[in-house]
Amino acid sequence: MNKEVEKYSIDKLYLKEFQFYNGEYDITLNIVDINTDKMIINLAVSNLGKISVIEYDLKRDKDNNLYIEFGCENSKIEIDDFEEIN
């Protein structure tokens, strides 16, 4: 398995969390599934007490890092910024 695929494998990323502040509320994003072949990611999005599982397109930046565009302003969130919560 090459290092790029291993870096973004679901075993290493499952349920890692990212806190996003949209200017009004905190939104929690958790990785549910990631597919680097199809360039999609499924995230559990917790916002105002509601949880939704949403599929997003993965994109690559100039440094070849994976990211998504989130929210109305298409804020860039890098997959490497997700953290394991204990």
C-alpha cells in the first residue's frame, strides 16, 4: 500500500473530529468514511443539536493535501486538521 493511500485510510481517520465556527455557532464534523479513489468523504455534521451525514467532494491543494470546502463561504478545511478526540 502506498504512503498516500495509507495516510488517508479510514482506519486511521474514522470519527476524527474538527470544530468549525461559522460566525454564529460551533459545528462539529466527524469523519465517517473516506474514499480517495472516488474523491469523496462522508462526514457526520453536528449543528444546533442535529446530526446529519453528508457527502462532500475531496479536493487537492497545490501541496497535494486533501481538503473540503464547507459552508456557505466554501471555507477550506484540510483533512489533516481533523483530530482524534479522547
